[in-house]
Amino acid sequence: MSVYGIRIKDADGDAVILSSGIANIIDVGNDIMPDSLIDTNKYYLDRDLPGDSAIPIDNVACIMNAFRMNINIYSALYNDGGNYMMTNFIEDTVSNYTKDLTNGDMTYFVPGQCAKVSTANDWHLVCSIYPEIYWDKFSDTEVTDVKMFGAMRYLTYDVDDGLIDVYQLGSNGVNQLDYIIEMRRRVA
């Protein structure tokens, strides 16, 4: 606990210290995610931080919520010799991407054709679907802006390649984000 700052105490003796470590909200909003890649195969919603100089990442916080999202799957009823089973495949009529988590690069991904359900090599089974949102820091230690990533993540299975993470972006994935950006050690 800091010994510096303004100490405020109530009649019961409960106290709080106001110090430079308290964060200020510097940006709040609900915004639409882009529908395509930007900045040489990257994907994010960008918000500038105040001032012209870089700010240490430890002094910035970003809280996000996927406000509006879409799921694109192809569902088929499969008969394996008397037993019927509902299966979901990654939709091949929208743009799909994979992501290199080390540098943030997105690569266009071509899933198998959903029309060829009977041929296992030609489709990607969906095992899990969820919105994935986070502040994409790209290994930076200081920033002048906050780059927010938001997409629908599909964990898919391919008989040849195993598990593959596939993302659908913008109006095909996470369409809108709610966000709050906070910064400490800065007077608003």
C-alpha cells in the first residue's frame, strides 16, 4: 500500500488513499469492427491514446465486450448406417482466416466445401465456437494507441491437419465491441 497521496477517512476509520496509481477512463465506446484486414495482414480496431509520446503498457488497461456477433456454420444431418447425427462444418461461403499469434498476421483460409460432406478430406468439422476479444499488443512495451482484436473463433478439425483455429471477422464474426480504455499516471 502506498504511503504517498491524499488520505480520506470516514467516521468509522475506513480510509482510502488517492494517488497517481489510480486510473482515469480516457475512452469509452461501442464501435463496429472492420470487415477486412488492415495494416499488412493484421486485424484490429484502433483507438489513439492522448498525447504524442509513447506510454508504457503497464499504465494502460483495456476492457472489452463482444456486443454483437454472428455465427456462420453449415449444419448437416449425417447418417452413419442407421444412426443420425447432426454435425456442423465451417461455412465456406464467408471469408475465413488463421492467425499467427506470435506476430498477429492473419492468413486467408480456405475450408473444405460443405457440399462434399460424404468426403471427409473436403470439410472442417466445428468443435467449438466463441467470440475472442483482446488487446493485441504485438510484443510492444510502449504504445501510442490500443489495437483491439475481436473475431469469432472456430476450433475446427481436419482429418489431415488435426485441430485448426479459424477466425471470421467483422460482420461475419464479432461485429461490434464495447470498450473502456483506462490510463494511470495521467491527469485527464
